[in-house]
Amino acid sequence: MSFKLIDTGSEYNEFDVNIWKWTAALELIKRLDIIGDSRVREMSRNAAGIKVDAEEAHLIGRTIIETVIPSLGPGRRIFADGTVTDKPDDGTFYGDPSEQWKNYSVSTEWLRDFADFCLRSNGFRIF
């Protein structure tokens, strides 16, 4: 499953993300207390058209750039549960319930791209 984030100010500014990365990103946003839990739950719904306004999008982008990326460092990933690794994602699918958490992560580079999208956007809708 994938998600498409579409800038409400420009149909040419889009950001595509898969379920694995989006889940980790939403958990990070929730932990940073940028957007409330109920809104984060809404944002996890595929194709619902949930709107993130410009103020929220810019706050997400700034917080990731100013706080998350400097603490995470280059070449690292953060999992949905908040743990960090320097091992690159090798595409392994973890089916065992005790290891499924390993499927959900975002890299420093991905976070930078997402933050840039948020900062360039006039808010966005999630499809």
C-alpha cells in the first residue's frame, strides 16, 4: 500500500510514500507532539484525503530539520518504535510477529526529503 501527499497549493508538488515509511513517519510525528493522536490516526488512512494545513506542514518540516535530523545523524534510520540503527534497509520483510517492527523505518535522507516537501508545500492532502 502506498500514500500520495499532494500539495494543496500546487498539483505538481507531490510526495509518494509506502506504508512502511509512512507508519514510521507518523509515529515520529506523534512522539514529537506536532499533531494530536486523533489526527495522526486520520493521517494513517489511505485515500481519505485528510488535509494537513500549511502551518502544520511547516511545523512538521521545521521540527524534522531542526531537531530530528541533527540528533539522528547521517546514514541512520529510525524505526516506528523510536529505536535507531546505522544498518541500511536491505529490503528484508520480517514476517515473524516478534520482528515485524523492523519493517517500519525511515532514513535520515528520507526524512530530509519529507521535511523539504512539507516546507515547500502550502499544506497537503493525503491520498
